[in-house]
Amino acid sequence: MHEATLIQRAISKVSGAEPREAKALVWGFGWFFFLLLGYYVLRPVRDAFGASGGIDRLKWLFTGTFAVMLCVAPLYSALVARVGRQRLVRISYRFFALNLVLFWLSLKTGGVFLDFAKGCYFIWVSVFNLFVVSIFWSCQAEIFSSAQGRRLFGFLAAGGTLGALCGGLITRELATLVGTGNLLLIPAALLEVCLFFFRRFNREAEELGVARSEGSELATEGTGGSIFEGVSATFRSPYLMTIACYTLCMALLGTSVYFRRAEVLSGVTSSDEQLTEFFSVLEIWTTIATFLIQAFLTARLLRWIGVAATLCILPVIYAAGWGALGVASTVGVIAVFDVARRAGAYAITSPARQVLFTSLTRTQKYKAKSFLDTAVFRGGDAAAAHAFGGPLMTVLVPLALVWAWIGHKTGRMHQAAAGSPAAPDATD
């Protein structure tokens, strides 16, 4: 008992958590660590498959991802309505693990269906990422308050960053050694590890009693309601609509960089293994930068300048990056821009954006948040994919500035609602 207290004090000193919050925070940290470790084994493989198919094929892959999101989102909403977070996490993670085994078998079989399997895998990883990460942060938003989120979410995000770094290192070392397809078995096993950490996190969270709604029944009961409640709640709430606009801008500008990166790299190499290794190196530099920011800046930024100003930082990075690409579209410039914008997204914008959801009702935290994180985000992806190379490219810098204004407005609305369990005008 004395040893546990010393550990809790040490963690509290590092993370800014109160001693009573430390145990739940550690298990949450480990959960996110293994979750993103698995995803960052999958991501370079996805990027390699996407880049090797050319820009035209990539556009349709993003469109396919959006279409799948529109089909999957109501199914997820129906699941959330019927089961609590314990079964939600368990069912989702084991479903995705089974999918990975099936993809591994498809890639090993090869033949005439290999290109089709690669396209399906690209779409699947995009769906997988948004859903498993959205579920993780929905659980955090359900358990922790806005004030706790500003203190603790940066530390939780750092767990994911360390996992991403390890995932990049593993992929870089094993991509050519064991083959791209065999990498898929690693995250399949890690999803089961995530479930272990989730169970311990959930137990500590219930004992801590920090959920606004209080009571362990929230872990086992669904939210109820219709499968389209997340959509209707978003369009009824000015607060959720501003978050939707912020999310849409983030997707539009982010996907435009993704396509520009693929365009620049298309003349360099077409080997899946070489592209996977290159992308894994980018992931390593991104995660190093992300971790340093999370360790020394994120919590301080949220305390010093608030959520509203913090949400403006990433749009400014995009405005500067697109300005630099207008001067010189080289591999070096695109690589630096890519690392800077993703480090900013993961280390600064993601924790700040997750804090926005702490002031929502429980139903909105799962259903509306999932709709925003999946269908709205991938809708922006699809729009950017088909607009790439057209008029959109001429207004990216002004769009980034509009995005900054939206971020500031959203943060101000959250700050006004932080003392209330629901978002402003949540049902108007």
C-alpha cells in the first residue's frame, strides 16, 4: 500500500494528476500506448498501398472510405444504444482483430485479388483508426470533467505517442525482414492487450467515482435512443455544428497535404517495402516531436492560453506550410510540413479537441462524437480528394485562417459551457 502511494505520487508529479486519479491514468496511458502501437504498424502499410496505386486510385479509395463510414456509423450508433462501454470496447476490438487475420490471409494468398485486397485494407484501416480512437476518447470524456481533461488529456495522449513511436520503429525494422503482409498479425494481438488495460482502467475509474453521472451501471448500460441520434443531435446544436465545421476544415486541409505528399513521392519509388520504410521514418520523427510537445507544452498551453487559443495553433501551422509548399514543392519541404502538422494535430489539437466533448451529454459523447469523428471527417477527406488539383488548392491558406477563427469560436463556446453537464444549446 505504501509502495502504491509512492508510485501514485510520482505519477501525479509528472502528469499533474491528483494522487487519487493516478491509477486510472496509468491504465489509460497503457491502453492508448498499445492501441496506437498497433495502429502505427498498420499505417505505413496503408500509406504504401495508397501511394503505390497513383493519385487517381487514391481519390476513389477516399471516396470508398467515406461511403463505408456512412454505412458503419448507424451500426455503431445502434451498438452504443444497446451496450455499455465494457461490451462496446470488447466487441469492437475483437471484431477488428478478426478482420486483421482475414486481411493477412488475403495478402498471403495473393493472386488476381491482391490489388482488391490492398484497396479494401486501405479503406478498412481508415475506418479502424477513427473508430478505435474515437471510442477511447469517448470513454475519457465520459469519465473525466473539463477541468480534469485540461490537466490529464495531454498525459493520456503521450501514451499514444510513445506507442506510435514504437510502432514506427517496429515497422521500419520488420517491413523488409518479414514482409508487409505479416505485419498485420502484430496489431491483431495488441488489440487483446488493449482490452486487458481497458478492463483495469474501467475498474479504477469506477472506484474513483469521477464520472459526472456516477455509478458503475454506466459501464454496462447503453445510451438508448435511435441509430441516427448522433446526426440529429449534431444538426440541432450550434455547439456541435461548430465542432463539425472545425473537423471538416481539419480533414480538408489534412487530406490535401496527404495527396500532395503522394504526388511528390510518386516519381521516387513504387516499391511497397521502400515506401513503407520511408513512411515509418516520417512516423518516428512525428512521434518524437509529438512526445516532446506533449511532455513540455500541451498541459501548459491549455492552462495558460485556454482551449480557444490552443485550437488556433494547428490552422496557423497549415497556413505556413501551404505557403512554403507554394514556394518549393520538394520532398524535404513536404516531409517537414507533414511532421509539423501531424505533431501539432496529435500533441496540441487532439487533447484540446477532446476537451470540447467533456461538456456534452453521455449520448452525445458517444453518438454525436462518433458521427463527427467518422462520417464528417471522412466526408472532408472525400471532398478534398476530388477537389485536389482544382480551385481548392488556390484557397488553402485563406481556408486555414477561417479554420482558426472557427477554432477560437468553438473554444469560447466550450469555456462558456464548462460548468454545465451539457453543451450550450445542445437540444435547441
